[in-house]
Amino acid sequence: MDFKLTEEQELIRKNVREFCEKYVEPIAAEIDENSRHPAELFHKLSEGGWMGIPIPTEYGGAGADYLTHIIVVEELSRSCSSTGFTVSIHVGIGCTLILLFGTEEQKRKYLTPMAEGKHLGAFVLTEPGAGTDVLAATTTAVLDGNDYVINGTKVFTSNGPIGDTYLVFAWTDKTAGRKGMSAFIVPKGTPGMKAGEHLRKMGLRSSQTSEMIFKDCRVPKENLLGKEGMGLQMAMSGFDSGRIGIAAQCVGIMQAALDESIRYSKERVQFGTPISRHQAIAWMIADMATDLSAARFLTYYAAWLKDQDQSFRKEAAIAKLFASEAVMKHTTKAVQIYGGYGYCKGAKVERLFRDAKFTEIGEGTSEAQRMVISANVLR
């Protein structure tokens, strides 16, 4: 088994790290404080070709593998988790689903500008009464002539207020159960579709999240993604890929927490010696480094399986579950190492702590991951 990254992957990691140090780190605290989407930063990310890493070059992407994309998400999240998450949703679910299920025309029309970074993708599934229980959704899409008419309200839509290309899930035949949901590509500006205000969240504050409201929203038949009744299958496929992205986000946050903890513990002197020399602190950092290594390998393995066209649903859930619970544990420890200063606004570990909590909820809660894992282990 070869655990080494390729020279190209290492070079991309180096380039993304340099990019983050120059452009992301300086604004990370400000965009978090003001819940601001940094359009100027995403313009630079597009110029770097990092908004479509695993998408074939014929559709505007870089033609690299999914693991390379995961490395990009990890490094972005190390500096700003909101930025890493926005890219992860855009590529891991938005671009990926159109690549897997779209027609050639849909790929040319919608995927290409997304992979080039000209358009931002959004995933529109969750509803006020339908989170983990996707089948409890009520949004409908009724065929009327050459259009589907969509009605309903979605919530917690990542990239909702700033998206250009929305993947919307709605019932085309409620009586068909799991085979009655379908997916649609809905471009920005389509009459009858409206984004609500950006929700002010505890963490990931510069990642834009909102309601999406559909009232007699007419979408041409050619914007049906895949076939009628494939919506749930697509959503689950999107979650599988997206969960690897969340795991990578966790790895990036945890790396930043470790970096900050090491730096501060060497600088902070108590009882005449740096606190890093006190066993209580040293062992916190040792545990942090151990779980970080485990989370990184689990995440990379799930991405590798995807690149090999092997089944990775269980492994993606395992990586996401372990990494999310580990990052919550260790950002808490990072705040503890900082003491009172870690509890104050302005400390990076305080922002890392708030961002970490989302990872136990987004793309399926920890409880949902255990459902996926046990279903695969016990079958």
C-alpha cells in the first residue's frame, strides 16, 4: 500500500497553502464577524482553477481526482472553514451530481461555468419538516405542458443567497414513495424562485445559508436532472461525496487547532515555564495530533475509494463521523489551552470551535452517520 501523495498533489497543497496565507487568513476573522461572502476571494479561487478540481477538462474543470479536491478543501478550511465549505458544496454535490446524472447539453450549459468558477452551485433539499427524514419533504413539481411547476419552501440551503445554479428536489409522484422524488436544475433569476435572508449562524458565518421559496416556479422539462423518480438516489449520492468534503473540512479545522495550540502553549508561561511543558497540556496536544492523523487517513481513504470507482458510502460516513466528533473534542481542548483568552472574540480558536460544531450536523448528523454505518455493517 502506498500512503504517499503524488508530487502533483503535494504541489497543489503547497500552492493552496500559500494562497490561503496571502488571501484567506488576512480576511477570515472579518468575514466571519460580518457574515460576509467574500466575492473577491472566490474570483481568485476561480482564477486558480480550484472551483472544479475533479471535473474533466472538457467541462471546464482541472481533470484531477477527488482526493486532490479534498486536499484543497482541507487547506482552505484550515484558514477559513466557511470558504472550504462553500467550495465543498459547490464541487462535491453541485458539480458532481450534474457530472454523474446530467445530459450532455446540461453539462455544457450548467456544469462548465460551474467548474470554471463563473457560477456557484447550491443544493436545495432540506425543508422545515424534513431534515434527516428526506421523505417527509412536501415540495412538489407538477408537469404542466413543457414545464414543471415547483411549489414549496426549503431551508438551510447552503449558497442559497449567492447561488447561480440550484439543484432542487421535489416530489413528482408522492404516491411512488422512494421513487417519487425528482431533481431539477434551476438557474438564478427563474421567476417564482426566491432566496430568503442569510441565516446568522453560530459558526460558518461567512458561508451563506437561507430559505429558498418556490411559488409557481416554472422549469422547462429539459432541466429535469436524470429521470423522474431518481431524486432520492441522487440526493444520497450527493451526500456520500459531500460527507468526504465535510470530513476534509474537519481535518483542516483540526490542523489549525493543533497549530494554534502548539504555538500558544510554547509562548504562554505559567509557574515559570511554558505551559507546553506541563503534562496536562502536552497530553492534550498529543491526543489532538493522534486523532488528526486518524481523521486525515480515514478521509483520504474514502476519497481514494471514490476515485477507484469503488463503493465508499460506509467509508464516507465513517470518515465524517469520526472527524466531526474529533474536531469538536479538540477545538474544545484548544479553547481550554488558551484559557480565558480562548473564550474571547478575536482568538482564532474561538472561531474554530464555533465552526467545528456544524460538522456534527451538516450533510447528516452524527446519528445519521451511525444509521448509514450500521445499515452497511449489519446487512
